[in-house]
Amino acid sequence: MKFTGSKRWKRFLAVGLTVALIITAFSIVAAAQTRASQKTTTVTIRWTTALAPNASATLKTDKPSTYNGYPVTYSTRYGAPLITIDLGEYNVSLDEFQIPSLSTFCDLHGTSAVDYVSTHSGDKKEGQNLLLFNGGNELVYYLKGSAEPEKKTATVHVYGRGETGAWTGPTQSNPKTYTVELDQDSGYGSFTIPTLASAGFTITDSTVKLAHCTVPGSTQQQPGASIRLSEGTYSVIYEFQKKDPSEIEKDFIVQFVNSDGDVIPDLSYTIHFDAYGTKVVDDDLVYKYLAEKSYMPNPKGQSYRVTYSDGAFNPQEVKFQVTAVSTHN
């Protein structure tokens, strides 16, 4: 007995198998693409001193455990430190990775610096963007040394002492600090002692003065002088002390004028200040002196207050109006 549909059945089976194979192939490709898109992306960091053998970098004592939120691990490769940033399922087709600064993870010593970073996209600089591959990405930092030697410096602490409460400014517990760059050949530098104002001092008691500045070697200098320093830390001390009475004493000259306001040359009265303060110049004070000179105050009742402070008078001059007794009616 013959089956008339056998050829048709065979063709049907062949077509079905072909379709199944095509579907299976697409499924395999899709699964592979899905796995590829989900592949973990990592960035490894290492450095080399090939450009400058004297350059050096070491991992920070307090090493960061994350970078921009991504976990960071530390290991070694061939005895050298290796830093790994795990970006997870990083969408490399859309996001750009910024090359980290090596100083994020390491301390660079002396004059060491990063010259460039070798990547799969060529040489880059720290901070530049880099399109990553799925999987592993390696960054190699090439260290260089500065052409100039490390500059040496001297540190100067400036503060004041003496006559507590008579001045304000930096103290030994809170000094003002200056840094002096030294000449690389001689190893010395010059420091000019600042003025009181520049150093932050204000004398609040007019009977007190700056006596001198004690500088390294216990010698005495005044502001504006220069001292020669080598590498190290030094102190410059502003010494405050009470003024000698002879430095305070001063005479104030009272002048006398006629009714036209002209100064009478042969009349003058001296008031001696032996300390800072205020004195009253009135008719009673000058009356006897004027009577001996045949003058008298006119108008009567003239009175002035003269204040002497910090070597200056306020007001700077006093003019008493007088009239000669012989012409007074």
C-alpha cells in the first residue's frame, strides 16, 4: 500500500528542522550578547619609574577603599603594587571613565610627578576621559622627576613678649610664621624683619614701646633689618618695654595773640608734661605770668584742655587772646 503524502511529509519535516535550527542559533547569539553586555569591567593601575629612576611613589597609609563609589582592592604583581577598581557591569558604550590622579591612592615623594598615563587608547594625562573595554583595562603611570632640585627653606616664627596687656599681636603660643626660600648654591636666604603693623602688632599703651627684636644668635635688631638664615626653624621676638620718663617728658608752649589774632613774639608760656595726660590752660594759670609782662587775658574766662598722649598734643597749639595793660580801658 502506498502513502501518497510521504513526500509532502518529508518536506514539512525538513522545513521544521531548518526553522528550529535558525531559532536556536539566534538564541545562542542573543545569550552571548547578553553575557557580553553584562561582563564585569575592571581598571588596574600600576606605575613605573622608567623615566626617572629616582622618582618614587608608595601607597597611602590610609588607602581609599572606593573610587567614585566603586570598590578598590590592592594586590601585587611581580612584587609591585597593583590597584584594581571594579566597575561591575559598566556600560562602556555610553559612559566615559575619567583617569584617576595617582595621588588619590599614593604619596609621591621628593620631586616625583606623573608625566603621562599609558592606556589602550594611547598616552593620556591624569583627569582625561577614557572609553573603556568590557573586561580588563590597564593604566600604567609613568613617573618623572623634576629638573630642579627640591627647594630648601627656613621657617621663621615671629611673636612678642614683655609688658603684658600693653600690646596685641602674635604670641609664642600663636606666632606668625614666615617661609624663606634659600639660595640653592649657598644654602642661605635673607629675612627682613617686618614692621610692627606688618607683623600684626598694635601697641595699646602709649607708655610702652618696642625696644628691639631678638633674632637668632640672641642679637638685637630693629624692624627693617635683614638677617641671614640657613635651613631650619628660627624665632624673631619683638621685645616690648615701658618708656623711660625722659622719653615721655615734653613741653607745651602756650601762645598769646592780640585782638587781631597776631602772635605776640615776646610772650610765651611753657607747660611741662612729665607724663601722658590732660592739663587745663586757663586765666588762673597764666594770669601771674601775663601780669609780670604787663598783659592780661581779654576776654576773661578763656580756658583750654590740652591732652598729651603717645608723644603728641591735642590740640597742637593754644592761642590766648590778651591785651596790654597800658592800653586797656
